[in-house]
Amino acid sequence: MPEQHTPQAGDDMAQDNDVVALLMRQHGDIRNLFDEVEQSKGDERREAFRRLVRLLAVHETAEEEVVHPFARRALPGGEHVVEDRLAEERAAKETLSALDELDTDDPKFMPQLMKLRKDVQEHARAEERYEFTHIRRSTDLTGLAAMAKAVKAAEAMAPTRPRPGVESGAADLALGPVAALMDRTKDAVRKAMGKD
């Protein structure tokens, strides 16, 4: 049985060495950024929204490269679990794309943001329930740390915009400069996981 580790609040070492703790922290950061976008106006709202988009992109890239492949291999019914998460990610990216076309002061922005928030929160709850708890049960401290290292590599190479329809990574190759940044992010994750 793998050695278990339950991180404590404020356990920075756990966040650095436990992929589940790291991703849960990102879920909290995403919730806080939604609050910040909602509560601000003008340039402050635009900046908060830009940071939210960046973090969502980092988080989803990390999951696509680290969490989903592990879930497919290691979890009972993993393929089905991952397909459900990818469908949720696709829907959220479509809403995010529509939002990205609007100015943050546009009257249509806040209703779309609320839809995105709802979709992202439901997706996060599903990840926590169907992937994260099983990851913690299915791997040891070394595995959790290796996956955390890869997620941190994604954070360091964060793309600025997620693109709907590119959940698998296969379609990335024919797209422009943002795709190149996504590819570099994925390359950094793969290198961190020793897959280069």
C-alpha cells in the first residue's frame, strides 16, 4: 500500500511535493480570482480577468498532461472519468472564449462570467471527487511529488489563453504563437516528468 500523506493547512512543503495539494490550492486561487473579477471595475477588472484566464489555462494544461493520463491508467473506469472532465473543460473553454471577446465593462460580461464560474466550480468538484481522491489513494509520496513537479513546470510556462477544442494536445501543432506557448508548456511538463 502506498504511503499516504494528508497535507495540513499552510503546509507549504506538502503543496510543493503533493500534486493534489497543489491543484487544490489552484482551485482556491481560481475561486479568489473569480471574486476579484466580480468585485472590481475598469482596469482592475481587466487585469484580474487576465490573471484568471492565465491560471485557468495553466491549471487545465497541467491536468491534461499530468492528472488525466494518470487517471486513465490508474483509476477504475479512468477513461470514462477523463472523458467527462474533458467535456467539462471544453464547455468552460467555449464560455471563456466568448468572454474573452467582450470588454470587461460590457453588460454581457458579468452574466457570462457567472456562467463560467458555475461551470468551473462544477468541474473542480468533479475533479476533486473523481480524480484527486483516487490519485491520493493510488500513488505514493514519490508519485505525488513527481506529478507536483510537472504541475509547477506548467505554472512556470503558463500560456496566456486556453483554446476550445484543444483538450488533447494533438490539434495544437497547426495553430499560431499561442499554440507554440502551449506546446512549450507541455514540453516543460513532459521534461519535468522525465518524458523528454
